[in-house]
Amino acid sequence: MRSTDHAESLEELLARVRACAACRDLPLGPRPVVQAHAKAKIAVIGHAPGRLVHASAIPWDDLSGDRLRAWLGLSREEFYDPKKVAVVAMGFCYPGTGKSGDLPPRKECAPLWHGEIFSRLRGDIQKVLVGRHALEYYLGKQGKETLTETVRAWKEYLPILVLPHPSGRNNGWLKKNPWFAGDVLPRMRKILRERLTLRH
């Protein structure tokens, strides 16, 4: 039975998250990957760990992570500083692989843990939604009909930032939508840099 007592510290909560075995039928077993600190100013919310991240237990420790950090204008040192960046995926464990890549994040995870985690983080934390599953969960009906339309209308969702997934499988999308790298990303980087320089 989960505790909803907010006297529980973030550290205690994260220990429970990392010990979670709610999904016992995962192909490689449960190994929740999460990063957070009460002082974090940015929260990156992506899909779920891949095989490499499952093995290392370091979030975004793969080529997609390299691209994501470049998109955000963050060094590895900044990204992996939990006092700066929280990483709270839609699914904390590797979900397995299907015919066209990794399976979607497990649906049990976000409802089970996100509310508890974010209740212990800054109320003004800058959420960065990465990929379709995070966009659908957090934007709901406010999202557009397609991911492209949602990302193109990114200013409508501020202070939340919305991104496609940085997977190599989206290289075609990036080529078809040069406005994303040329116009959107520089503006988002500026927003994130300003957020990181806040003193409080």
C-alpha cells in the first residue's frame, strides 16, 4: 500500500520508486530509473528507458540522450545534476521491444508515481515533455491532432515545453520540419538557460 503522507521526504519516496515491482512481467525485470531533487528547476518527462539505460540505470544514457541534451543546450554535467534537472519518465522501467522499436511506456507507472513525485518538487518547475506519450498524458485534449502541430504551436503550452522524441527514428521528421531546429530550439534553449540561472 502506497503512502500519501507528504511528510515522507522526496528521498524516501524515490527509494520506494526505485524498489517498485508493480510490473513483474517486464522482459528484463523491473529496474526503475529516475532522477530528482527538491531544488531541480527543470523536469524532463520522456517515454521509458531503453536497453542501454536499463543496463546503466542512468537516464538518457544513449544516443537519444546525446541529441536531447544538444536540443536543450545542456551539458552532461548540467543534465545529470539532480539539483538542476529532474528526469521523470512516463515509464521508469524498460518496457521491452516490439516489431518497430521499444514498446510504449507501461500505463501503470505515471498514474502511480508522478503525482507523488511532483508534489515534492518546486511548484514552478519547468516541465519539458519529450515525445508523444508524454504530450498526450500531460496535454490531453489541449494537444493538437498531430505531434507536428503540437510542437509547431509550442508557445501555446508555455511554461511547459513540448518536443518530439530525439530518437534516430525521427530523423525523417527532423528533415521535413527544419523550422524545429532553426526556430523553435534556439528559443527553448534560451528559456531553459534563463530558468537555470534563477537564484531561488
